[in-house]
Amino acid sequence: MTDRIARSVEGVQAATREALFEPSLRLGVTGLSRAGKTVFITGLIANLLNRGRMPQFSAARDGRIEAAYLQPQPDDTLPRFDYEGHLAALTGDDPRWPQSTRAISELRLSLRYRPGGWFAGLRGPQVLHLDIVDYPGEWLLDLALMDKSYAEWSETTLARIAKRPEAAEFLALARAEDGALRLDEARAQLLAGAFTAYLQAARAVGWSDCTPGRFLLPGDLAGSPVLTFAPLPRPAQSPRGSLWREMDRRYEAYKSRVVTPFFRDHFARLDRQVVLLDVLGAIHQGPRAVEDLRRTMAEVLAAFRIGRTGWLSALLGARKVEKILFAATKADHLHHEQHPALTAITQELLAEAKARADFAGAETAAMSLAGLRATVEERVERDGQSLPAVRGRLLSTGKTAVMYPGALPGDPARILSPAREGAERWLDAEFGLMGFAPARITLKPGEGPPHIRLDRAVEFLIGDQL
């Protein structure tokens, strides 16, 4: 008992010292599949360590950052974000995109800086610890399950996927099943396997609402009952021991043993949040993919603990997300003339979530960016017109190609209205995309990799703390 009390006192002392003298800021970075989380974090860290390309980051521009260095992450139970390995992949002789996020990881970057403001001269150098937490977007989606019963989740899921060709095989099995019959474990596993196959196919073609997330990234839970359920039509009766009742029980176990611990241990401890979105990819897929992305993000962001954290609350360990950055990635796939249109579409896409966050007292911003710039800008002539384009190395062949993806509309309603109305395709335009590989780059001393607006993103996320 004495040992536990002593450790508790030491923990409070450490928290007090950190809160008052060396504060830490927990920055969560997430996004749905292929949004570019790993590239964003790698580019962010590299450009904070070497700040030659960060003119919009005021503390770096004014020369107030004296040192930036990596330290062991404070949570000994989390894997370290493999910054060095990812940077080597992006900047090597044969650059390639790093492996996508498959589990939660963390990295601590410490900044020693001279404060700005009126009273800067009265204070010596300060230290800010930035704890960057990377977690799969598939896990983020699961937060929307917290307030849904199995019956609600089954009904909405079956209705949403009814017209998707990727779901045809699973739907045939689910509709033929009588949930009132006694549980047959072989049938339960067959249904869960078919549903998992649908989720994998849906993610491959670009749908956003691929949840439960651990079905796609099971880890050591693979084959366990907590991942052996699927949505089913509700039977008129569901007696004890029936398939429906067992599916209901496993769904609730998934929420209590998988989703809730993640929310409590990691997600609820964040101070700032970056939400990365592949908006261009959704536009390329068509109106239904855009609406799917809008609805999914609105549901997910409802689970955020949003608002201002007072100094006493911070001292006691209570935290809320004070700032949220909504970022449309892959801005390097467009000429800079189209970036304002991409940002405006992103803002409108997330208007519902942004309004909720603003009302709760959080500060929000939307921008288009690229964690690593893979292209250069060009202009091409077509039908007597000079069109803004980009040139890069193709991911498929390694050859250089020039791309003009089409003109994004200046009015976001031309994208969002057809999406909400369930249109099959865009009426007046098509938007093309190419897969670009990282460009071969040569870095000068003091420079991080080329990027688009990482400095503005950093200024919004942590500039007030410096």
C-alpha cells in the first residue's frame, strides 16, 4: 500500500512539474485509408527538426526555436513511430511510399524555444514536448459505434450497402439467414468471413465507411468471438441461444473490450487533432463516394471530446481536443491555382462537424496540403488553352508524366449537391488522378523534405504554445 501511495505521489509530482514547467501537447493524427498519415507525420517531424522550409511557422521564421530533438515516447506500452525508416523510404535513392498505419504508435519531439509576446524578455528558454500519436483511421470509425445498438447498426449497415456490388455475396448470405434459429458457430464464422471480405473489397474501391475497423486490422484478435459477428436482418423473435442474440452479445463485447479501451486510453487524452482526408480520391470515385465520406466523418467526429481545457483540469489529467485541423491531402496532385477550390470543398464537406466543434469551443481550420511534395507544376496547351498541370514520376511505371486532372468547381455546391442527391456520376465533368511516386530529392543542410503548407499546419496546431 505504501509503495502504491508513493508511486501515486510521484505521478502527481511529475504531472505537476510537466504542466507548469515542461508542458506536453498530445497531437493525434488520423485519417481514413490512403489519406497519407504516415507521410504527413514523417514530413512534419523532418521539417520540425530541419526548419529551412517552414517560413509560415512563426517561431521558426523568427529564429526563436533553439533546438528540436527526438526523445523516447512517454508511454512505454506503445510502439515508437518508425520515423527514421519512413524517412529513408521517402528520400532514398529509389524513393517509395512507406507502409500504411496498421497499429497505434507514438513519438515525442521536444522543442526548446524562446517565448514570444510582451513578456518574452522576462522568461528564459522554455521546453514544449510534442507527443505525436498515430492511429489507424479504421479504429477512428469504430467510435461511431459507441452509441449504436446491434439492431441499429445492423439496420443502417444493411440499408447503406444494399446497392453496392462488393456486398452482393454477403447480402445473399445475410438475407437467407434466420436469426431466430439456434446458434451454429460454423454459420456465424461464415457470415463474419463474408462480411470481412466485403469490408476489404469496399476499402479497395474507395468507400469510407468500412467498419468495424478491427475486422480489417485484427492483429492478435483474429479468429476470436469478438470479431465473429455480422449485421443481420432482425427476426420477429430472438430467443436465448439464438444466432441473433449471440451476434448482439459479440457486438457489445467488441464495443466494451476493443472500442472503449482505445477511446479511454488513447483517444480521450488528445489535446489537438489532425484529420486527414483524401478528398481528391473521393471526387475521382464519384458523387456517392463524396457523400459517403461526408456522412462518415460527421458520425465519427461526434465522438470527439471537444472544448477548452482549463489549467486545473489539465493538472488533474482531464483533456479535451482544443484544436482540429481538417486537411485535404495530396494537394501536390493539383496546380496551386486549384488549391483554394479543394480547400473550399473540404470546408463544405465537413461543415456539420466543424459547426459542432466551433459550438463546443474548439478552434478549427481546413486547408489543403501535402506532407511530401511529389510533383512540380507545369502548364499544358490544350485546344488553344493554357491549363494548370503537374508533372511527376508514375507509381506504376516510374516514367515521368504530366497530369491535368480537370477543373475543380469554385462553388463547392456543384460537388456536394449531386453527392447528397445520390447522383451516379458528375454531370458536366470528370476528375482524373494518377498515382505518383515520391520524387528523387537532394536536401541541403537545415532543410526538410519539400511539402505544401506543413508550416501553416504547424502554426495553427502549436504556434500558440510557443
